[in-house]
Amino acid sequence: MLTSHELFGFMSANLANEILNFTHESDKPTYKATLGAVAQARHVRPVFLERQPRVQCHAAIISTLSKPALETAAAGLIRVWLVKKQRQMLVDFLNALGLPNNEGVVDDLPATMDDAKLKSAIDVLLTKYPGEAVAVYLNAFNDMNEANWANLKTMLESDKRLQLGATA
């Protein structure tokens, strides 16, 4: 199971840029907070990054987000992207597990999940969504939720379809 900063280290540049571009266009406060955190980590002012061409700026942001000190900023970006852009994936996963949810958000997760039900729900996601996006979601789901299912961790570590960086 990967933490958010590790996800940025292993995901493809295309997906990382998709997440940044989506946040830049749809959630300016999160984007500005990320830019500020990256600028602080790089010991520059945010305006220095803002004045760079977006491709260059985003490359700097992505490389910095893969550092442990930027875990909070990386988690915020992933959370915004999942909840705002990938909402249907969240809903599909929770529905496949039989968990009541409010547009992909659950108040109380069970402490454990049945192996067969979990495998089936993952298979549903992999037929509908790109594998890399599914892998990021499932890693974030298990890392950011208090349930932290051991069988999901095992599947993330062993299922080749859920490996980040293999094809990137």
C-alpha cells in the first residue's frame, strides 16, 4: 500500500499532470495551497513557480510531491481529484461492495471486507476505468480511511493490474 506522496512518485507523468490540471481548473484554493507547500519545500516563493510555463511548473510540483514532507499536499490533491472528478468510480466501488454511500462518501466503513466481494468490486472498477486510476484510488482509499483492510493491502501488493509504474 502506497501513501499519497509515494503515489505521486510511482504514477505516470500523464496521470500526475491530469490531477494537477484538474485541480488548477476546478479547485483553485487546493492548487494554491499545493503550490505554496511546494514553493516552501523548494525554498522559493510561490510566484517563482507561478511565472514558469505550466509544463515546467507542474514538473517541479510533481517531483516535489513525491517527497515524504509533502504527504499532506499530495493527499489533498488526490482527494480533490477523486471526490470531484472520479466520483463515479468511488460510487461504483462502494455500490459493488454493498456499502451505502452518499455520492461516494461513506460515514462508517466496516472493519473488514469479504475477500470475494472485494475482488469482485475491484474487477468491476478495472472493467470500467483505467487501471492506473483504479490503483491510485484503491491505495488512497486504504491509506486515507481508518478501516485499512488487510485483504485490500494484499491485493494492491500482489495483483499485477494494480501495480503503478509497471507500464509508465
